[in-house]
Amino acid sequence: MAKQLVVRLRADGTVDAETIGMHGPECLDHIEALEALLDAETVSSSFTEDYTTASVQGTTAVDAEQPDGLR
């Protein structure tokens, strides 16, 4: 599957973003770039199954929730 960053601009001006096809912490780099482009700050986030699967298969197990960052 191709790597994607899906961005949704809502009517109230908030932005939702979701990474698809990225594994482990590589998605966080894309979210940081999006924050910089929008001059915005993440207010809530959670890791997808792709993030936790890659982390568990690697050397580090992680929690499924991240308080500060986008999905």
C-alpha cells in the first residue's frame, strides 16, 4: 500500500489528519511537517494499528495512545 497523509478541513476550521501505510514512528515526521505548514499545534491524537504493530514487531512496545500529536 502506498503511503498517504489524508487531511480533512472541517467546516469549523479544525483539521483532521491520518497517516495510512506508514509503520512505526515514521508517521510522526509527516505530522510534524503538517503542523509546520499550517502553523498549527496538535490537540489530540492516537496511534493507528500500523504504528503499534510495527513497534511491537521491532524492539519497543508502545502504548496505543499519544496525548500530544495527530493520528
